[in-house]
Amino acid sequence: MAAYILRRLLWTVLLLLVITAVTFVIFYVLPSGDPAKLRAGRSPSPETIAAIRHSLGLDKSLPVQYWEYIKKLVLHFDFGNSYVNDQPVKTLMFDRLPNTMFLVFGAAIIWFVAGVFIGIVSAVARGSFWDRFLMGGALVAISAPVYWLGLVALYLFANDIGVWHVFPGAGAYQDAHGFFHKAWTLVMPWLVLSAAFAAIYARLLRSNLLETMSEDYIRTARAKGLREKRVILRHGVRSAITPVITVLGLDIGILMGGAILTETVFNIDGIGRLSYDAIQRGDVSTIQGTTLVLALAVAIMSLVVDVLYAFLDPRVRY
Amino acid sequence: MAEPLLQVEDLRVHFETEDGVVKAVDGVSYTVDAGKALGIVGESGSGKSVSSMTVMGLTRASNAHITGRILFDGKDLLAASDDEMRAVRGGQIAMIFQDPLSSLHPFYRVGDQLVEARRVHHDESKAQARDRAIEMLSLVGIPDPRRRVDSYPHEFSGGMRQRVMTAMALINDPKLLIADEPTTALDVTVQAQILELIQKLQHELDTAVVMITHDLGVVAEVAEEIAVMYAGRIVEKGHADTIFAEPEHPYTWGLLNSIPRLDTPRDQELVPIPGRPPSLITRPPGCSFAPRCPYVREAHRRVDPVLASAEGADHTVACLLPSQTRRALWSRLRAGASPEEAKEAVNIPETLSESAPKEGEEVTSA
């Protein structure tokens, strides 16, 4: 197991190198606005631009620039500075990462619990009114874009602009202090972000559970004289939930790179918001940094999921 | 003589489906005495599994219509509530299944699965139940049970898994063990071991056994009584010796002639039963076996046969051929004749057997 994890981590390092190279090439080779011009202010002289270009190292050849980027990254864990405001990208990201984590983990708990619960109810009551109702609702939740759902939620429930003043609205998170106050401002973002995920998980668990309930070992469990509730939860759901946990790990990893739409709609200062602003301003070094964080999070979460799998399914061995 | 342990009377299990009503079991009656073994033999879809799943109360569904009586230890299981049924299930009637790998939960240690089975029916601590589990594993011949109790199902071989299943089924000292094709998924060499084990436990623990199989060789090993099922009904029933020596139903003859035997000449060909079992939705009128029967007469397609006494004690058969014709045919077949040769040699009359209901008469009970 330890050897397996080590091997996977080495692969992860290699993967990250490839990802930095690819993003480097994409943003420097493709026209995405000249960072030097961006910095130079209004109607600069060609000399000023050249000077800035030199100071940012942009006049060097692409491989040299890449090499210097990697060297700083590996030796000093330095992602370079933002082209827009010259702040270290590392600081920009790590200031915002806790906000993204708070948003994502809170939402993940909600969508996982809701998805599993709805999935079980639908599978057990297959074909009933509740099954149709819940699966129909799931389809709506999957189809609704997050930014639309977010705006509708704000319009209806925000305590500043909403029809009913129920939950704190956009931007409230920034001014909140303390765990519970921050959590309260996140209720709407959590629900909005969870909706589509909960729906997908519910459908996934429902179909897994229906398949599991026709397995031979479920018949065995019934033949033992177990209560149906125990048959479903201990024997059925135990098997049906395993693939859902895999998906959960990867989804959390992906969202660690920023829940861009949710963070933007609700004005939460997270990694997603940072990426959004960086993309708008052509701030290549920041984009590079957030891309790396996203890749790292996905790689680590998929490793976590694979290791976890060995505990969930005793047949899996590394 | 004492009351039989299990008494199934005119059991009918009909499932309503989109294609029509599937009459999976259509008027089946049999009894099992305490400590004895009954073999139920038949092809896939003959209703042999459904009838025993019904005894376990596992076919209860909104689309299932179950009628008849299942008396177990004097109690009618069809009238029992779900809670009462759960107490019987696994406690007094236990079951083992065809594929021991898929029948054990892959994620739980076998010990935990045995402990769970024990604790449903006994108010015991986990430690007590675990000791009992180890004892049972040892009884079914799992080597080093103290260590193996913590293994997962995939860490056992097929035969060992079936031993584990058997240990789990018998952990509550049930009065009846239903074994549904327990050896079908196993290697031939292992099959014999499992049959021996079941027989050994039947005698040691005084457990009655219902052995469901398509393989007459399997029931020959284990069962004292044999019931042959076809298309949801029992077509022949009797002592094992009688069924093997003096069978009177053409379907039973077909089953016997389609098993390879070591004591027949090598050039003698196996005779498969032609055709397929009938649809259980639109059962043909008359004898269900008529479309596949080499000795069929016109009247057999109109009259439903009923189980009636045949030669030998407690021997019943549902066949429209007159009894002396049946015996004449079987004596040819036993001597090695093919069904065609036997048909040539014996004059098969158009008249029906003495026990057959009159034409047009409605038959309600088999």
C-alpha cells in the first residue's frame, strides 16, 4: 500500500509538470493580451513596454521562461507575481483557499446526504408517486444552470434584494466573522451549489441500489430473517454507495479549483472568484497558479479515493 | 405416525406481469417429515425454486397471488404475518443457494455475516455469536476456523464458500434446510463433498432437507423422497428407489435417459428430451408435457392429468397413459431401447388411464 501511494505521488508530480507545460504553452503562444502592455498603463511608449517586458522576464525565450518558472516553483514554492497588482500569486491563492474549502465541503456534505437519502427513497419506492416526483425534481435540478439558480435564489430569498428576506445575500460572506456567522451566510450558496450534485448523486445511488437489490446476497440477507430496513441499509446501500464515494472525491477535487459560478454569483472571495477575475484581466501568472491548484486537488483527491476504495471494498488490493 | 414437519397443500404462485399471468407454481402438494430429505427435480422454470422461495416467504410481492396452504410445524405460513415469517426465516427454515460467491456479501467478513445470522434469532453478545460461528465453521469442515472467521468470501474457494453458506444456514439449528441447486456452480469433485456434508449434517443435527436440483444424480445421493416437477406441477412423486427403478412418467424417463452413466455401454447414446418447457403464461390444454412426449395420444392434449397412485408404496404419477402401457414402455427403455423403438414395440392405446378425469371435467386440485 505505501509503495502504491508513493508510486502514485511520483506520477502526480510528473502530471503536474505536464500540466504546467501545457498551460504555459497555451497562454504564452496563443494571443491572450500582452502582460507587459497590461502593466504599462495608458498609451505607453515602446521603451516603457520593453522595459516592463524585460523586468518580467518576458523577453527571454519560452523554454527559458518555463525553466525559470519551474525552478522558482520547485525550489521556493513560488508561483510568481500577479501581472495585475504584483502581489505573490501564492498569497492570493492561499488567502482564498479556506473560503473555497468552506463553501465546497459544506455543500458536499449537503449534496451527499441529500443525494443518498433521495436515492434510497426513490429506489425503495420504485415506480411510486414519490419516486417519480423525486426523480422529476432531480432532472430539473440537473438542468438548471448554477448561475441561474443562484440568481433566482437571490431574487427570492436574499435579505437585501429578495422577495422574502430569509437568507444573507451576495457579498454577506465577506463581512461575516466567526464560524457560525460565516456558515449562515453560506446557506444559500451551499444549497445552490448542492442542487445539481445532489440530483446526480440521487440518480446514481438509485440505479446502483436497484441493481444491488437484485443481487443474490440480498436474497441471502432476507433468507436470514433480517428486517427489510436492515437488508436495504446494511446490505444494499453498503454496496451501492461505494461508486458514489468515488465520484464524491473527484467532484470535491474539481471544485477545489474554485466553484467559479457560485463564488461569482454570491460574491465569495474564493479560488473560483480569483480565476474569474484573472481570466477577465488576462493575468496569466494567476491563471497558471489556480490551474495548478485545481490539477493538484484533483490528483490528490483521486489518490484519496483509490486508497479509500481499498477500505470500502476488501476485494481491492494494491 | 407424527405430523409431517412441512406440509405443502395445493400451492399456487401466480405472478401478474405485463405479458400475462405467469403460473410459476400451479397446484403443488408435498410433505417433508422431520429429519428426512425430499428432492425436488425439474428443469429451469419448472417452479421448483419458486415453490421453495414461497415456503420461505420470499415471493411475497404485490404482483404475486399465492394460494394453498403451507403448514410448517402446525402453523400456516401463508397466513403468517411478516414479523412471524421473519422469525421462521433463517431461524427454523434456512436456505442455501446455487452460487455461494454471489450469495455472500462481498464486503463483510464471513464471521460477521454468520454472527449477524445468529443474532437475528438469538439474544446473544457478539462474542458469544462469534464463538458459535467458529464452532459452525469447524463443523462444516473449514480448516483453521479461528483464523478463517475473519476472512472475506473472495478469499475462499467455491466449495469452501458453500461450506460457509451451509454453516450460516445451520447456525440457528433450523428444523428444515432448503438447498436450492447447492452444487450446480461447483466443480464435480467438490459437488460430492458438499452433498456428503449436507447428508452428514442432516443426520447429526436432525435437520430435514429439501434439495432442489435439475440433476437426478444429486437427489440420488441425498433424498429419500423425490418429487419431479414440470411446468409448475409435480408430475411424479415417490421413494427415491421407486423413482429410479420403476418411474412411470415419460418426463422422468427422459430425465433418467439424459444422464450419462458409467455402467451403460459406451456406444449407447444419451437421449435428450426434445423441445422446451411450455410457456407458463399460456399453458397448452391437456397434459403440459404432451408437446414433448414421444408417446402422446390425441386425447392427452384435451384432458389434464392428475396425480394418482402408481405401482409401489406412496408412488404417485400424473400421466394419462394406462398403467400397464407405462410399465411396458419403461421395461423396454430400461433394456436400452430408444423412445422410438419402445413406441414401436408397445401398443399405445387411445384410451386414457383409469385415474384420468373424464373429458371436459374441471380439475381443481392436483
